[in-house]
Amino acid sequence: MPEPTAPETPAPETPAPGRAPFGARLGAAMDEHGPLCVGVDPHPGLLDAWGLPRSAEGLRRFTLTVLEAAAGHAAALKPQVALYEPYGAAGFAVLEELLAEARSAGLLTVADAKRGDIGSTMEAYAAAWLGEGSPLAADAVTLSPYLGFESLRPALDLAARTGRGTFVLALTSNPEGRSVQHAGGRESVAGSVCAAAAAENARLLAAAAEPAARGGLGSCGLVVGATVGNALTELGIDLTAVRGPLLAPGYGAQGARAEELPAVFGAAAGQVLAASSRAILRRGPDVAALREAVRRSSGELSAALG
Amino acid sequence: MPEPTAPETPAPETPAPGRAPFGARLGAAMDEHGPLCVGVDPHPGLLDAWGLPRSAEGLRRFTLTVLEAAAGHAAALKPQVALYEPYGAAGFAVLEELLAEARSAGLLTVADAKRGDIGSTMEAYAAAWLGEGSPLAADAVTLSPYLGFESLRPALDLAARTGRGTFVLALTSNPEGRSVQHAGGRESVAGSVCAAAAAENARLLAAAAEPAARGGLGSCGLVVGATVGNALTELGIDLTAVRGPLLAPGYGAQGARAEELPAVFGAAAGQVLAASSRAILRRGPDVAALREAVRRSSGELSAALG
């Protein structure tokens, strides 16, 4: 195992060799393949449906099958870390293998971990998911801002140094999320998270080495549900100002159809990276059938959002 | 590896054999040893100071040394999961070993993981940290409610079924936390989290099988910083109504002294489980010196809060 980046002794401000900022890399992948992020969600029920055991080996076969189907046909892959945790260390070993294989296959990864803490503890989460040489390093990680957007600073800064990215939870469509995210009304919690991400991307894009990057997406993304309805208007949130990618769960299966997304995201539709898992995964375990579902979703999303 | 509890097929509502509710078990441990929770925080700088390598083996030796020093002298042990994650699967293997050894030693564990998500994803986090037979099962886990307190329901319910507990982030003292936790003013986010925990404990305590448990602590705890100052008064929050344990980071080292805690927590002082890590851990690696620091902190806290 490579020695992990020590959280208390961050590397100097040197970009990782040969790695463009995450926002630029994601933008290029979305242009090439369409704005689909394939969720790797090994729910126990899906393992059953695929004829796989509920074990680390079943988890591994599921995971590598989804990777094989998605590589070259989707912008990114999003493993749901929660579904690996019940298997303990053995589950994390599968996650390590997925992240390494995806890197080899040139497929961007978003670790859906929703981590969040303060100070040197947050530094450790950042080192784990965004640090050079970490066995769990992904291209981006999802973060949760209950301790304040600025508490996530160690991850934002490490991402900038290593050409990686973040997706901070902003606004979701689950009804119980309103009690936190809508609090404050027109000065809502969700609105303040969006404003902070906008400021972060403005800073990152202004400092970008390549002129082309300055017109593209910043590396600080947000998680905004595809089925939030008119909540964005209600809270007075302008997502175009964020200038970062918008990871949108809730597309496909029982969620939103591709053609409904422009109504939700308006002028920010071009920033949307739509996440889909079940609608695609239920087509497995046949790789060809999975790949066909990935291609169809990527195409639908390109047509609707492109 | 034992097959993990399948998140989609929860066990029926039968308490785990021979395990009293977490609140009752924690209350008894606090009565016996004093209200100290020893943080197991293997910061890279502490590994250096202890003469240990920044590797999984260094992590393991650090972890088992803290366990040896704390067993029989503190109410609980709180491994900081973030500090294990940079080592990937190898770090989680150390965490599995710690949790199993603590169980054998009769020492309660609080996995400080600050997890939070929705639906079947939250079920998976619950299964990982609170599920019977899971390799990472602890006595309690910390949770983050950005998606709403009720989004944590799968963990609250599984904890009730397995005699385990939760500590939900409510109010912290880091300045950037105000943007979320204080939002809404007198109808603040932090206040709504406290109210929801109060309702949860009222339900749990009313349903308790043993009359003695009804007068004790519920199993839904909160995380409330030891250095929040007058924020509780400012937001109109009454922690006695919560009737659950209050995990209070910020005691010791650069934080609050034991004798300052009653001013912060008032009539809820008896519910406080004070977390201390650096003030104790900097006394290592000598086990006797660590144990002496644990005993002294436990004694100070008993005197101040008991």
C-alpha cells in the first residue's frame, strides 16, 4: 500500500503533473460522451437479481461489470460508498480496485461518500479521497456541509492542488431535506452553499493556467436533485452563477426523464451531470445490455441538455 | 467475513439478545467510569510523536495502545473514522480489529463517521455501523443531518432494533458552522435537530421494556460542542428536553476545562459525554501515562458534571 499523503503536511501548491483541473476534464468528458454519470450502486437486491452472492466477491463482480459497460460510453462513474461499507475492509478493497481500474480505463470517478468534518479531521477525509497516492483517490468526492461550507476548505484546496474536484450537497428533493436546506427562506442554507461554490469557482477559474479553462466549468461542483421542482426559483437560486458542474441524482427509474431536466435547471442545463443507477443497472448482468442502456441514456441526455 | 445484514431486508423488530438499549448501557458506563469518551485520533503528527510509522501497522499499534489504556477507565472510545480512511482497506481492517477488541474488553464504542444520506443508501450506512454481524458494527455512530433529521430514520430504527445508538450533529463551535446550524434564527436548524431528537427519545423511552430505562438516557444522542458558549441560549434550545446523551467535543487541549462545562450545558450537564483526544493522546505511547491521563480526565469530569 502506498503511504498516504499525510494530512498534516500538505504538499506544496504544485499541480499534479499532467493532470488538468477536474472541471476541465469533466467538461471534455461530457462533450465527448454526453452528460451521464453512471451510479455504481450494488444494492443487495441488485446483487440477488444479477445472481451474485451478497459477499465481497459478489460486490467485486458487480462493480467490475458496471465499469466494463460504462468505460468509453459515459462521462463518469459514481460508486456509492455507502453500499461498500457494510462489507468493511473487504468492501473498501473492492472500491480501491474499481478506482484504479477506472483510472486505467480513462473513466472519471466521483466517490459518492458525502463526507464532512472540520479542521485536521476534514484534512484526513480530503487526503483519503483526493490525495496523491491515496488508495481511495477518486477524481472527485461528494461532501456534506452541515458544519458549514468553509469547513470543507481542506478538501477544496487539496482538490485544486491535485487537479481533482468536489460536489457539495446543496439542494435535494427528499421532503425531509427542506428542514435544513430551505431554512432561512430567501437567505436559505442551500442558497448560501450555492453562493459559496460560485465564489470558489470564480477564484479557481480566474487562476486557471490555460485560457480555455477560464470559460469552462470550475472544479467545485454541487449536488442538486433532478426532481427539486421549482425550489430553485422559490429560493431565488441562480445556478448559472455557480459555474461548476451540477451532479443531479434523480434522473431515470422513478425520477425525472431527460426531457424534463431543462425545465428544472433552466439556463444551467449545460452544467448538469445527470446520475443514473437503477434504470441502467437493472439491465445487468449482461454487459452488452448494460452498455446499450448507458449509450441510450447518454444520448438522451445529450439531446436534452447539450 | 460475516455476511453483512442486507440493507434491503431489515431484521424484524426484535432486540438483539442480551443487549440493553444503548442509552441505558452508556448511562451505566458513565456512572461507573465518569463521563469521558476517549477519542482515538491517529493524526499523522501523533504517529510521528509516538515513534510509529505512517502506515497501517503504525495505525494499528497506536489504536491498540489507546484501547489498552482506556479499557476499564473511560465510559467509551471514539475512533475518528476519517483518520483511518487515508489508508484505504488496510485502515478499515484496523478499525474492524479495534471494534472487535473493544467489544471483548467491555468498552463502548462510538464510530465518529458523520454519515448521512437518504433512503436505501442510508440503510446501507446503518447496516455498516449498526447492523448485527457487520465487521464495522460499533455501539453508536455519529450522523450528519444535512439531508434532514428524518433522512437518518433507517439508522435510528436499526439502532433501536439492535440496542445501538446514534449521535446526530446538532450544534458545533466552529465559526463557519453558523451559516447552516443557526439559519432560521429562533426556528434554527440546530433547534429543529434537537427537537427531533427529543421526540425520538420520548418515543424510545416510553417503549422501553424495563421501568428503570424510562428514567434514563434515550439512545438518540446529539453532538454539541463543549465550546458553543451562549449559542444554546441565543437559539432558545433546551437540551434537557432531548433526554439523550450529548457528545461534546472540545473538552481538553485548547478547548474547555471540565469546570467550564456546567456553564455551557446548564441543567443538561448530567447528559454530557465529553470527548477528549489530544490532551490524552499526547501522553503516549507509554500505556501507564496514557491510562493516568484517562483516569484524571474521567475524575475531573465526574466532579464537574456528576
